[in-house]
Amino acid sequence: MYPHRCIAIVPFIVLAIALSNATAASADDLITLAKSGVDEEVVNAYIENSPTPFILTSEDIVTLKDLGVPSKTIIEALKHNQPNDSTWKSDSATNPESAATPPGPAAVSPITAPPPEEQNISFFYSALYPYGSWIYLDGNWCWQPNATVIDDDWAPYCNRGHWVLTDYGWTWASNYTWGWAPFHYGRWFRRETYGWLWQPDNEWGPAWVVWRTGPDYCGWAPIPPRGRFEPRQGFYFGATLVSGDAELGLSFNDFSFVPMEHFYDRHPSAHIVPPFHAEDIYKRTVFERRSFSVVNNHLVNEGVPVQAVEKGTKTRITPVVLTEERPRPGEPIHNSTVSENKMTMYKPSISTAAPQTPPAIKERFTRGGAGFGQIITPQTNPQSWQSLQNGRQNAVERAAKNQSAVAQVAQTEKNRINLEAQKETNQSKQAVLKGEEAVQALKAQKAQQHVQRAQTWTPPKEIIVPKVMQPARQAAPTRPENKPSVARAPENKQPATIAPVNRPTEQFHAQVRELNTEARTEQQHRETIESTVRTQAQSQWTKQQQQQPRGETQQQKKGQGQGK
């Protein structure tokens, strides 16, 4: 998606405040809305419509991120209807170096490790259901993450993660709590009516991708379901040994390309080449046919040559040791963590058995038997369902109205710039104006896409959402972190007020720091897209102008010759 709103930096420390005659907006409603098949602009409109603030815990933030809600949107929820006090300042706003500060402890998932006898394909069905949808396609159950619904530009091995060099080669470190599964097992593929889908499998790998490299850029693309690697031979597609990614059914649209200097960044998605520029980069790179190998009986993803990355980044890169997180049955699963010399990841041995199908798993959610997800329907939650339905409908209508206005403003600005370019006689200035005109055209196009999605949205009949982990409680009875509670009314029966909230925990601070960093990443990506559009438009217009005078001159000479 192409956002059109300014990013406001959320404060590093949230004030403990007392609100009178008001109640906090439900974080659960915001989470349920995010799972309702709406895009980010509808979520933004829902937040804007709320008359009261959203009091989010660090656990709420993790859940919203797991559902694909952009960081800037979560920031807007945190800031919504809060006091505009001078102490609302971000640590990263005054200290830019803090943007590089690693996050705190690993986020805890509501998904818990199963007993050994349940470590099979059905575990994927139940663990991922709250974060997406299972679709039966071509005889296989495939998973669509909710993130692809909120952001149709989402791609695997791209958002909320980065590359780490381990003793298994280039390994994808995902910031999603569910990232241990679809980025290290199974295969991703794209289908036009769905977007990106994941087909599960039981073999673990550091990252199931193929690579293209060049002097200045490198790129990667998920290996499709029929693709596999055979040691000492190479890649196969079905029964055919392939020599290029085209034979795997891949094209430039499937690759994520970044400048070599940014490949090893903690947030490489900020520098992903826009799709309309990817074809040019694709032609300037070559397929790494033997990017996988087997060392000490385990698969190594060699991918981009380390020397090329070190040259591009001007950084010495030393592999870290990949260690396995081994939670006992019933203990929560953490997302991957990276330290100076170690990467820790949950990588269970999965059998090929699938004793339960996704429909059977959904019945468990319906009965309330699943410990990390719950199903919400008009029958199970009639009052909250109706309230949420009204809020969603209002948000959808407001999003369509807002984006229609954005499209109109962008179109008006495009027309104005076009007229100015026609009057301009300086070719260099004309080229600059043509670049700005192209940027406004892109904004209008993206806004219209938001309008269309809002207008065609239909409410779901049921929603499966993840259960939010409860924050640790202190010994004395107290409220959960950052959650308000209604104070007891005094003897004179005055209206109840919301008592001051507890001081946020370090985990909350870490999540806010990470949100600020990711929001800047999102902003950088938007700027990358605009810069590319602007540069390409200027280049194309200049080329046309350089060709035009030559044609006119030849015609003039021809006319002069005929006159003679």
C-alpha cells in the first residue's frame, strides 16, 4: 500500500494519565478489525473515529504487528486522543543513534510448543490460523497471512525481518512471532486472486529462496512448491533439473531486489526496489544456480557471496552460530533473536502426518479448546459483534471518503504541474516538473485503489483472532501493564473515573522503540518509491526531448532540400 499520511513519532515513555468521564477504546476491537479483511486505511479511519484513546500493552502491539498492521498505524493508535504534552517526545527524535538500538527481549507468542506426538503438519494449521486464513487450492491446504490483506504490497522474506549470516548460511530472522514456521518450512507462491500463499512442508531450511546477484544489486525469490534442491546437482522443478529461475516459474515480479550496500541492514525492506524498476535490475543480475550446499549433514544457504556483501557494505561479516530454542510442551514460543555471536530460533522436527485438517482445527477454536486463538461470530459474541460491525462500517465509509479526497487533491496537483511544464521553456526544469507530475499520478492511483477496496469490502461471517498474551502481574493485585481500570466511586456518588495507568514495562519501551524504527523504515520505502518514479519520469521525458529535435531538424533539412 502507499500511505498518504504523515508519520508522527510516538513518545519513548508514555505518561501515566488520569482520564475523567471516559473509557478506553478496546485493543481487542482493534485487533478484531485488523482480522476483518480490511486494508490499512480502514484501520486508520477506525482509529480516527474513536472518541477515546487506545490503551495498548506491549502484547497488544506484538499482536497487531503479527497481523500485518503497519507500525505508523499502531503509533497513531498509541497517540490517539492523548494529551499533547511537551514531555511526549521520542528518544529517537532527539537521539538518532537510538534508531539502531536492538529491540529488547524476544516477543512471546500465544502459541505454545506441542508435545512430540503433535509435531506434525496439523500443528501449522492450528498455530497459523489466528494470523491468516487457510485456503484449499489445487488439492492442498495453503495459508494466506493476514498481512497480505492489510498491505497488498506485502511479500515473504521482505517485511519485518532481515538476513543474518549463520553457520547455515544466509538465514532469515523474522520479527513475526509466527515467523519460525512459513519462512523456514514449506514453499511460497503467488496466485493472482489471492496474492502470496504458503504451502506447508516438513523440511526445515534457513530460508527457502533462490538468488540473483550483480555488481550493485542482489535479490531473492521464494522457491515455489514444486521446486527443490538436490545436493551436488542443483535445483529441480518437478523432475527437471533447471539452470535458471525462469524454469522454476519465477519472473522479476517474484524477486525482492536491494542495493548490495543495504542487503545486510536490519531493515532491508526500506530499500526494496519498486516493482516497476525490478525488471531492469533483473536483467543486470545473474541466477545463483548453486546457492545451496550440504555441510556437516545440514543445508547451507550460500546465496549472495559474502565477499560481495562485505564490499558493498564496507563491513566485515562474521557468521554467528544458529542455536535451537527448545521449549517444553505447553511453554510459549519466542520469535528469533540475534546477538553478537548467536542466533536462537524455534525449529522443531515436523512429521508429514496431518491428522487434523483446517476445518477440524476451526472447530477447536469454536469450542474454545485452542489455547492461542478464538473464534468470534454473531452467535458467540452478539453484542460486541454488532458494536464492532457498526464501527467497521463507519470506518470503511470514512476511509473511502478520505482516500477519494486524497485522489482528488493529487489529480488536481498533477494537472497543475502539467500546465506549468507546458509553459516552461527550460528543459531541465521541465524534466523536474515531469518527475513531480508522475509522483502525483502515483498518489492518485494508490488512493483510488484504497477507495475501491473499501467500497468492495464485505464483512466476514466469522473471525478467528489470536489470543493476546497477558502481561506479567505483580505480586500485589494490580491492573495489567498500561491498562486502565475504573476506580471505585466515592461516597458522594460522583461519576467514576479511570485511574492512572501503571508505568509501562521495559518490554513496552522496547516495542515502542522498534515501532519508531519500523515507521522510519516504512517512510524510507515510500521515499524510495517516489524517488524511483520521479527519476524514471525525468529520464524518459529527457530522452523523448533529445530525440524530438533531431527529427525536426531532419525534416527541416529535407524541406530545405525540396525547396532548392
